[in-house]
Amino acid sequence: MEQFFDDLLYKYRFVVERTNAWLDAFKAILVRFETNKIHWKALNIIAFCVILLRRL
């Protein structure tokens, strides 16, 4: 019988899903009001910095 559950894949997927959930808290990124790529990327970097600072 095949094993349908991969522990390593689950751990990686959990990290990705958790990060996406944290980013959902930032509505400007979620809705994407910014049409300029540079501004949108800067908002993502700011969001990741805020997330990192909250975790420290």
C-alpha cells in the first residue's frame, strides 16, 4: 500500500501556508492597490520586516 502522507512535504507546506496567512493581515498587499511593481515589492518587504520584528 502506498503512503499518501509525506511528512517532509507537510512541514514545508505548513511553513508556506502560515507565511501566506501572516501576509493576509496586510490588506494593501492582499488587495494589491499598487499597480507599480516596485511599490508592490516594497510593500512586501515592509510586511516581511514587520512579521520578522513581531516574531523576535
